[in-house]
Amino acid sequence: MTAGPATAPLLDDPSLVGTGLSAAWTAAVDEWLSAIVAGADEVEGVALAAVGGYGRGELSPCSDLDLLLIHNGSGAVAEVAERVWYPVWDSGMKLGHAVRTIDEALDLAASDLNTATSLLDMRWLGGDHRILAELAERAERQWVDRADLMLPMIAESARERHARFGEVAFLLEPDLKVSRGGLRDVHSLRWMHRADPSLLAASESAGLTGPHHTLLAARVELHRRVGRPNDVLLLQEQDEVAPALGYRDADELMADVAAAGRSVAWIEDAVLHRVHVRGGRRRFRSKPVRYGHGIEVLDDTLNLTDDAEIANDPVLPLRVALVAARQDAFVRRDVLDRLADQSPTLPDPWPDEAREVFVDLLLTGGDAIRVLEALDQVDLITRIFPEWAPNRSRPQRNAYHRFTVDRHLFETAAEAATIADRVERPDLLVLGALFHDIGKGYPGDHSIVGTELVRRIGRRMGYPPSDIEVLASLVRHHLLLPDVASRRDVHDPGTIRFVVEQAGSITAIELLAALTEADSIATGPAAWGSWKSELVQELAHRSCRFLREGDPGEPAEIFPTERHLELLAAGRVVVSVDGHELTTVTFDRPGMFARVSGALALNGVEILGGNVHTADGMAIQVMRLGGGVGLEERPERMIRDVEAALAGRIALRARLLQRARTYRFQRITTARPAVPLVVFDNETSTVATVVEVRAPDSIGLLYRVTRALADLDLDIRRAKVQTLGDDVVDTFYVSPPEGGKVLDRDYLAEIELAVMTAIGADA
């Protein structure tokens, strides 16, 4: 007997990839286990079965080995169990095992979904074939008989799982197994088909084959590459899995994965709706509710009557979508097919009704997403907006984003709908949200390209020139407020003038503020928070006031405050924390910002921004902290380290180098890290030179950069620190010792050299 299955050589065989490797792996484990069972002295009345993924023949290199010993009370079961379990444990494979009689297995399967479905996927490995055949027959019959109980359980389990793990088609890092449209949904559909064959049409069943192959192949190669049971296809692992499966690059792989996930989710939506209707027939209305133009809803299902004038009504697909969104109705597949086959193209320009109906659809918010996805499945979105096509299932390849481009646009429009009552033109807001990134599918700067695309779309939709220009401004400047708020001093009048010159009108600024919020929330949890919200709101408010009154007014936050001046006048060293604000007062000396940022980096504390003011030989520095272990769990230690750093009693460079080495294996999620760049701006601010630093994040980076600035006798007056995924964009307002701006080209060149060297240093 071998110590384990002969699987190790399979990993080194370049001819075995994806599902081929899975089949070979499963066969090797089958052969090994069958030999173990066959070698037992007594196997009558005892059978060994593969269940779960192993039962389906879908083993991946790091899959659990799910086994079931079924018996009829035979005394040999203990011996067989010991003979099988110990070799599996000794082999290092993770074992999921159970020992049951037929009645025990069926009793548990009667109410436990996981047990019931595992019996459906059961496969004989050795022992008494008759006892396993009896269990399989009775389990199948029980599954069908209890379909009214089990089918709703599958549906509810799927809904909970989808809400937790998102969708394969639209996540940049999907879970290939449990995300919506993943392998678990393929299995669920086949289990539901076993319970009631009428739930899954023959074409739908056949349509699962290709997506199943794509998803399983990606999962197998993922296991092979990472060497552990991980089903989340992370960005950096996509780059390794893609060539192994014969793809040119990760984008091509993820386009196929997204298409597979969409196909599975599309079929599952229809089947789950049929389960819903099947379970609710007694309580649903007996007569359809009519909404005109041949649209009717019965049993939560939207249908078109025979007299619907599809071929003569180009607005009908939009009307269908609006009713479906408002009534939370499922659009029958044959209705979508009829609309796709028979609907005429909307005229150019659109009739007013088409524009109004489409805007009303977007204003339904999150309810519109499901319907828009349904239209997209039959290519009605690209027929309405041909410009949409290059963005379908397009990955963004940046961990800062959680969705593909097309889904991000739908999500942004839905978020914008929730705050549309804040602006005078809700229609322009939701349309700007839907199209703000439409240029990403095209070569060039997506904001510039998208501006021309949205002008074309606006003209086709029948908007007047003035509205089209507002839409164009939203797309062209959709990054204006977040970029300026997070990288520039919103208290500087020069910043306000810059925003006003770019946006041009109060209407545009108010719409941009709302779009910024919707876009940020749709991007991901790291893109929006109270700090960013406050900055954007203040920037928008002061810019609008400047347009109305010619004066931006006093900033919401005054620095230094009266309290700050009192601390300076006292002439004592102070280090204090109030919530997420760190205040330090010390004797004025070069490099104060670097010392504090280094101490905070040692404690794993994120810095969002900071202000510095000096007077009478003292300096006060107020930093906005974004969180971290040191702030949340050990603030006293963090304060001690800051005090020691200010006093020069801590070896910051050496300590940060140690920390960087300790955490050198931290996960990197950005597939294409930022290229280091230093940008100087002597236009925006009236009092200082703005130095913008872009680079991949690393431990102690802020300390190294600010130390480099201090070494060149530059005073940091204000700083903005922003992390985008695994990249940083840090901005510093700096002045030479005599004050003002740095205008000497040689001096600027030295600053660039110093900062670029600091970016590349270890600590």
C-alpha cells in the first residue's frame, strides 16, 4: 500500500491543465482508495463512497476529500473505517468523513440540505456495491418527494450566499466557488433539475457545460499555483493562471470567467423564479395587472400580450424595463427574446417619451440593475447605446475597484438615484453617473474620450445643447472634486479658483459633488468615508459661494485655531490624541513631520493628512489619522513612540527596516503597481510649491519621502496622504527656509532626485 495517491507527478505534467488535471487527480485518488478498500478482509455490508466535489469527479489539487462509509450494521465497518481514514490522514490530505447506515443517512438528508445534496453526488469507490445502490435509489426518490421543502432551501441558501460573496461576472477578485454564477450555482441548478426536470430547459442545461468547464479549469489551476485551498481568484494570481490555461493575458481570462459567471447567473435567475412561482401559486393573484402597451404582470412575472405592437414600438423595451423595476417583476425569457428579435431601433433623436422612461428607470436605483442586466443579456443595452460594448465585462485590474467597468457604471447610477433629490437636475445626475467611465473601454484618457462619447449619446437622446454640455462636464471632470479634495488644500483660494475654472457653473459643481459620492461608494469601501466626504462638501460649497459672491468665504476648518495658538505660546512639548486627530507641539526643527510619520508607521497607523504652523521657535502639527492597530489597540504605546521620535531617542530608519523585513511577504493586490512619479505644481497654491508623489505603497514610505524633503531644508506646511489599493498619492505643500515657492529649476531637480531615491529605498 502506498503512503498516498500518486498525484505529485501530475502537478509537474505540463500537458495536464484545468479540467484535465482535475480528471487525472480524481482518477489517481480513486485508484488509491479503491486499492485500500479492496484489501480489507471483510467488506460485505460496507461500502465506501465519494461525495461532494470528489463525488462529482471535480477534485482540485487542494480540495478536501469527502468520503462516506455506508453500512448495514456490519461489524466490519469499524475495521474498514480505520483502514481508510488513517492512510488519508497520513497522506496529508484534508479529510471530510462520515459513517452512517442507510436509514441514518436518509433521516439526516430529510432536513439537512448539505447531506441531501451530497447523496445526489455520491459515487462508489469500493466495498458492497449493492448497499450503495440502495442508498442512491432511495436518496433520489426522497429528494424528488421532498422537492417542495428542498427547493426553497436551495433558493434561500443561494440568496444569502450571493449577498455575502457578490458576483463572479462583476467582481475583480471573484470567489469561483461560492460567488453568484460560480461553481456552487452550477451544482445547485443540477440538483434542482434532479428534483423537478421541468425547472431547467434542455437548452439551459446544455448551456451550463461551457461555463462549468471555464470555472472549474480556473479553480484547478488556481489551486495548483497557490498550493492551498483558495477559491478567490486574486489579481496577482490571475496573471499566473491565465497563461497556464492558454490565455494571452489575465484580461482575456477574466473576460471568459465573467462570461461564464453571467451565463450561470442568467440561467439560475430563471430557475429560481420558477421555484418562487411554484411555491407561491396559492397566494398569487389570479388575474394579471395590465400596464398598457401589452405589458402585464402576473405571479411576479412580466409578460407581453399577443397584441403588443413590438415591431412598431421602439420604446417598448424601455417601458418593459421600467415596469419590471418598479414592480420587482421577473421578465420572462421569451419576452426578452421577442424584444431583441422584433423591436425596431430607437430613432435619432429619441422621442421625449423614450428619454423620460429611461431616466425614470435609472431613478428606481438598485432595482434597475437587475433589469438592465437582463436587457444586456440579449444585447438590448448595446443596441440602445452602441458605445457601451467595449465596457462589457471589462476588468479594471485595480484593487481599489471591486467591480468590472459595466457593473461599476450600473452601481454608480443606482447610488446616484438615492441622492438625486439633492440636485435640481436628477436626470443629468443619473445619466452622468451611468456614463462617467464609459471611455474606459477605449484608447486614451477615459475622461476625455468619454466626454465626446457622452456628447454623442446626449444628442441621440434628444437633449438640448446646454444639457449636453453639462453631461459632458460631468464626464470630463468626474474626478475633479475627489482629486482636488484629497490632494490639494481646500482652504487655499488658489484651489477654489482652479475648481471654478474647470467646472464653470454652480449646477455643474453641485452635480459633480453628488456624482463624486455615488462614484466613490460604488467603487468600494476604501473610496469613501467621513473625512473625504467633509473635504468634498467643503470644496463644493466654497466653490459655489465663489461663483455666487466672488469670495469663497472662511474655511470650515481654521488652522491654527485659538487653542493651537495657546499651545504654541505655552512653549511646552505636547503629544495628544483626540479620536483620529494627533496633535504634537515641539521646538521647531527640520524633519518634524518625518519623525512623527515614522513613529506612526512603526505602529501601523495610517495618516490621511496634516497641517504645520510655526511661531516663536515652536511648531504645532495636527495630523488626521485613518486608523490602524496602534491607534485602536495601543494608543499609549503609539504616543510614547511619537514622543521618543520627536526627542531623537528612537532609531526610526533601523526600526522601519526591521518592520519592512518582517512584513515583506504581505499580499500585493494591485496587478499593475503605480510607476513612481514626482509632480510639481506652482500654479494652484499662492503660498507654497505643491509636490505630488505617486508610488507603490510600502512600509515607511511616507517617512522616507518627508525625511528627503527635510534634508533639503523644505518646510512641510500641509500634507494630504491617499492610498488607492496598494498605491499612494501623497501631496505636500512645501516652502524653502525663506518662505514662498520653490522656483529654481536646479532646486526642483534635486527635490525630484531625493524623493525618487527615497521611494526606492528600503527604509
